Amino acid sequence: MLNFVICDDNENLLDRLEKMLETIFTKNNLDASVAFKSDNADDILNYIDTNTADVLMLDINLKSSKSGLELAEEIRKRKKNPYIIFTTGHLEYAMVAYKYKTFDYLPKPIVYDRLEETITRLFEDANELSKNYLKIDNKNTLIDEAEIHYIKRDGMKLVFHTASRDYETYSSFNKFQEKLPSTYIRCHKSYIANVNQIKDVEPVSGTITFTDGHSCDIGPKYKKDFLEVFKNYGSFVE
């Protein structure tokens, strides 16, 4: 899922933009939601410090402690990967806005068709960024690969476990193993583990503990290869 965060100093426009986005998500079968919205730049910064924000839509002319451009600069110091989309009624800011790795620039008043084109193109771009996002089904469900702790086979389904939620899809390990980065290691007939989310490994008991406290077993068949590959990735996550 892609989490959208919106900042605009006009509360009516905030509500209208949220409704437009939700309509676009539903119409195009996109796995996304508006996770947070505010008319205050500092609220946005506080939110992204402790929450996932994949797409930020920022009004440039904020009547706040920071302008939209200053807010984007702060965001880029903290987060390198989120998409940034600027909105404003002042076209002269367009060229300046792109210095912050801007995905798009939407002139106000925002037109539904123009917004829909931008959002669908953003999803196409995210689908192509195999190093960052994993598409798990035909509903455009996208998961940041870094957030997946492990993938579990449960009957005919695969469960992608993250700290915030589990994602389920009817599929097999074979379909995804070639798409996964090298930090994902098969450790059990029913588990693939993300090395970057492992907190501890007990070789004797054959148990892996992840950063959120969840655990899984290391299967005897996979133990030797798993431990050999795992040690090449350095120390455990603290």
C-alpha cells in the first residue's frame, strides 16, 4: 500500500483533495490511502518521523511556519525516497520545485483528470522500481521491500509480514523468489526471511527473532545454507 500525506493551508481544499484521491484509488483499483493530512508544515514533519509516507502532496504557498518548498527541503533531509507532488496557483514556482526531486507539479485549481493522470503514472513508476516496491497481486498492491520482515507460506496463500500489518495473496514462493533482493533468504520450507529485519538468530534452537518480536524456525534442510549466507551480511539489527 502507498500512504499519501497531504499538506495545504486551506482545509476545504484538503478535504476536497482527499475525496478526489480516494475516488481515483477506488476507480483504478489502486492499493493506497490518505494516511494523514494537515494545514501545518510542522505536523507533517512530526508525522513522517514516526510513520510511513510514500507520497507527499504539498502546497507551496503555505501560511505556516514553513513554505511548501522549505517543508520539502526538510523532508528530503530525513527521507530520500518518498514521492513529492507540489500544488500551487503560482506557476513561477514550478522550476524551483523540481530541485527537491519532485515527481509532478499540479497547478491550482486542481483538475480531477490531471490529478488522476499523475496518480496512475506514479503507480506505474512505483511498479517499475523493483528495488523499492514489490507488487504482490493484480490489484496493484505495493509493499516497500525494506518493510517486509518475512514471507510465510500458509496453504495456498503467502503472507507478507510487516511491522504495521500483514498482506495476503494467493501465490507461491517460486513466483517471488527471483524478484526479491539478495537480503531475502529461504530459512524454512514455509518462510523467507529479510536479513535486514532480523534481530537475533539462535543456531542451536534454530530460531530467528525479528525486530518486531515475531519469530520463525530455521528448517534443518535450510539451516546450513541460511547461516552461511546470513553471516555474509554482517551484524544483527540492533
